Amino acid sequence: ASGARILGHLAHTLHHHGLRYGMATLCIGVGQGLATIIENPNY
């Protein structure tokens, strides 16, 4: 659930500030992680 919150907040921030790209990093447990780059389609 925290990953969805982080990505949702990032998408909102990109839209609100008119930014093109954003990156989020997520810890998924047991020493694993994930990095996601999203692009604002309305840029």
C-alpha cells in the first residue's frame, strides 16, 4: 500500500508542478528494492 501512495503522490507532484519526469524508489523487503521512473503525459 505504501508503494501506491508514493507513486500516486509522485504523479500528483509531476502534474501540479508541470514536471516531465519523476523517480520513486521503493523497499519491497528481504533486501530487495525497486526504482521506477514515470513520465507526465501532459508535459
